Amino acid sequence: MPNCVFENKKLVRIGSGRIITLFTKTQKARKLTDVVCFPKGEKVYTENRGVEAVENIQIGTRLYGNTVVQKVFKREFDGRCIAIKPKYFPEFTVTASHPILVREMRRTKVYSPRRNVNVWGEPHWLPASVLLDNPERFFVGVGIGEQEEQEIGIKLPGGQNELSLTPDLAYLLGWYVADGCCSFPSPHVILYLNPEADKKHIPRLTAIVENILNRKINLNYKNPSLRLTFSLKAMHVFLKQNFGKSACEKRLPWWLFKANASTIGEFMKGYLHGDGWTDGNLCCISTCSEILARQLQLLLLRIGQVAYWSESQAKNKMIDGRRLKDSVSYRLHWRNTVGRKHWLLKQGIVWVRLFRTLARPYKGLVYNFQTSTGTISTPVITHNCPHFYELKWAGGCIYNCAYCYLMGTFRFRAWKRKDRMVTPKFKERKDIERAVMAFINCQEEPSTLNTGELSDSLMQEAAKEPFSEFIMPLFEGTKHKVLFLSKGTNVKHFLKNDWQKNAILSWSINSVEVSKKFEKLAPNPLDRIKAARKVFERGYEVRFRLDPMVPVLGWEGQYKRIITAMFEGVKPTVVTLGTLRGLPATLAVAVRKDWVKYLTEKSSWGRKPGLKIRLEMYRFAIQEMRKHRHRTIGVCKDTLQIHKLLEKEFGMNHKTMKCNCIR
């Protein structure tokens, strides 16, 4: 197959790669040869095992942020990776097109440490390569995790009663993690103390062990440290299983992150007293366990403290008479004061500025995951949502709708015509076939190719060589499907052929009144629904996009009538909702401006109607569709605020909802 390169039967490069493009829910598209990935060795935060290298992640692994790995992908990569170093947090590396959750600084182009953090706009996704240009103006998001505080019960191995994680017990556990160990073979738990500085803490530690664990404390001095020892086999096993037995193996169990703030505060106090130091309002802790250091940094976020991360080679191999097993030391320090902060906590995310970004060549294995929530924590929030593939067989459309975003996408072609119509241009059929066959032979997962992202899928059905008659035979007998998205009504080729296993037909619908005003060249929406009814009766899967809904005068009655018509004789598998939006490029090119008056609010998806009217329109449409017993509803290209409001009212989780373009 010419212009195609394969390695181990997996697609690495397609010469005509511009024909098939991978899309995620982010705004940017990426070629099939440039899927977002993590290079081998990159660290990912998990609930199961703390911090894991990406190559060790498996299906079912629970990641930090209450998300589960559903699929794991691996491939060879030879290209550019971006190393990203946020202020406070460790550096991480991703491929150049990997989406990162960011916010931008308000008004000032250069970050000033004398100012408080002042960001603007809503969070949005940007490819990592974009952050190379003036990184100081970007802030990246670090998720704190679930904010629901729980009462934690501890079940000791072989024990009859469950211990409650009280602040006192958390203090003891913090001291053990900081400067304690489990002896072998005897089931002794040992806490190390400084004979001079830590004398004042002995009464509290003794009382905790005696009152909570019902054990006696043995104190013995072994130069240069004081050892506090008690024997309880169940606690010995519990500490080894949950926290590790020696300094370089230490880690934190996930249940500790769900404790309340006072309990976490006592845990950190125990850690500081055991193996940390304070100087006024400055607190500092260090450890030789990288996993523990990363987890402690996240744990501190739960009590409102953002700690600086640093690592260094230890100059001394001995500390307090004990030999270090690892020469690398990880250090966290923070100021326990309220004042100017160069970070911002908002809606469960800590926003920290970028310190630097650097492009590096990389050749080797890269890994990727599909997760239940579409995000991965490194700990900076990165994107890995379900994706769809776009088949760019043509560019342009014959209907010239007033608000069509193709005017902005193909603005240099639109400028050439007074009516701004984007006249369709078609790819060579031989190039399309070459790319499609490479995709079919190498794409192992069942996937859907969307043919209606940059053109109307049915606009060539009246030609001598209709597109459907060309593309569908290529997919017959495969596990993949083709999605046709259209405002057209010519479905005769689908009615005379049996393509039900490999074709999905989706129609873009609007109210009759809105269509007459803004979609003058497109068929009547009722005629589109009639075409949908015909193919549905032949056994095809049918979907609808009620998009864009426009808040014209009397919109409630107009959309009620069209929603009723959508369900007359048709049972769509998915209905996707969207409201009017105008990207800057579209607004600049459009000739007709009578629809722009409805756009009163800025967002990451361009200008939109106000939040209140959008929420009212979504609420109305969802309630009307539920009257017809339809519940598979998606919301496309809207803000996180809208999604959260809809989830609260209708239980529609934006992380798991099914939409038009996803299989």
C-alpha cells in the first residue's frame, strides 16, 4: 500500500494523513499519526498504587480524580515531546499535541511575582506545543480530588473491632511515615525521636499508643536517636501494607485523602514533628521516597497548602548515624500564612503558573489511555477523552447557512464570494480509498468515521458517482462504521442497499421558523425528518442534532413542534443538543449579521447566548424529549458551567454522556 508505513501491523504514518483526522472533545484536531500520548517512564497518579509509570498502567486501574482506565494503547513514536514544568510541581512530559487544561493571565503579558494571581475566562484545553510560546502567561490546573470528607474506619488484619481514624491516630501515623519502620522478624513498630528536640512529644505518643492501641511503650536510647517501640502484630501488618515498611518504600493509602481537614492536619503535624522542621511560618519536609513526596504534595492541597517541590542529590550518606539507602532526596516546603499567593484555588482546581516549557526530540514507546472521565492527572490535568475519527472527503457545503462555522474554517475561500458560500472541494477518490484501507487494516478498535464535520455528507448523492456508493463498499464486512451527518434528504442509495451494519445516519435539525430565516437553501426540517423515517424503517441507526437552537421570539412553541415531529415514527439512538455560537473567524467573515444579536456572552467556544437563556433552552428540550421516553441526550460545545448545572438538575454527567460523533 503506497505512502503508508506499518510497524507490527499497526499504523504509524499515512501519506494522505490529512484525509483521516483524529478528534477529541477539545477544540483542536490532530492527524491520525499524532495521537496524544505519554512517553515511557512518565508518572501518572493512581489510587491503587500511589504513583505509577505509564507502562505499568492496566485496564481497571483507578486514577487520581475518581477515574478508571478503560483502554490502554501503546505505539512507537519518533517526534517532538514537550517537557512542562509548573511552578511548585514536578516536571512532566507529553507529546506535542497532548491537550492540557489551562487558564490565561488577565491584562498583563508578563508574570509579576509582586501581584496576586489574576486569570480570566473559563478553563480550556490547549495542545502542549502552544504552551512553548510565552509560557508565563498560562496557568495549568491541578485537581484536588473529591472534596467529600468521610469518617474513616480502619480494620486491622485479624482484629475484631474497627478503629476510627481520629486526629490522635492520624498524628501517630504521620510520625510513623516520617520516621518509623517495622522490624523483622519480630512484629515491632519503631518510631525514631531526637533525644533533645522531641522529648516534649513523648507523652502524647505514649498516650495514643496506650489509649487507642492498648499497648505499652518501650523507650530505649541508641546513639544518636531515641527509639519508641511497641508490639502489635495486627498494626505491624497494617502499616506495612498501607504505608510501607522502610523509608524509601513509604507511600500513602488512598483512604487518607478522604479524611476531613483536621485529621489530615494532624497527620501532617505528626510528619513535621517526626522528620521535618519549621522556621517561623516556613515548613519543610524531606523524604527519599518519590511516591511519598508526590502524594504528600497532593495531600497538602486538601488543607489549602501548596508546597514547592524540589529534588537533589544528598551530600551526606549518613543522617543521625543512619546510612541512607538512596542518595536522592525529595523536599517539600511551604509557608503556613495567609498573604499573596501565586496560585489560585477555584472549583476544586488549584491553578499554578507555568515556570518553563521545553521541546525535546523523543524516539521510543508512548502510551495512551481512555478513561471514564476523560482526564488524567500528572498531577496537572491532561485530557484523554473518547475520540472520533473524521473522514475529510470534501470541504465546503451547498446550503450556505447564515451562522455556518465553515465560513470561518475556510475563510480564505469564503472571502472570494459576496454571499460567503464555501463552495465544496473534493479529495481524489484514490487518495480517500488509500487512507481508508490503511485505517481499516490497522485500527484494531471498532471506530466510527465522521464524514460530516467539514461538509454535508449527502450533498453528492444526486451525482453520477454518489459518495455513499463509493465509501460504503469499502466498509462492508468490517467492524467500523461511517457516520453521515447532513441537512439533505436524498437517501435513495441507502434504501436500495443493505448497509445497516456499517452506516449511521444523522440529521442536523432546527425549528421550521429558524430554518426558513437562517438556512434558506437547506431542505425543510420536516422533510429531513421524513428522510430519517424512511431509513429508520429500513433498519438503519438514526441520530439527530438539534443544533444550533436560537432564542428567537416564541422559541418554546417552535422547538416543541419540531421535537414532537422528531419522534413520530423514528426512535433515534442519540439526540445531541447545542445552542447558537459564533467563533471569531466566523463572525468576521459572515455577511448576514442578524443572528449575531443573540450572542451576548463570551466563552471558550466563541460568543453565545447568555447562560440563563441557554440553560432554559436545554431544560425545555430535555423535558420535551423525556415526554417521548428518550433519555440518551448529549450536549455539544458548551461550557463546563452549563454541564454542571444540567448534571445537578437532570443527572447528565458530561464525562460519560453519549453524543452524536462517538460510536
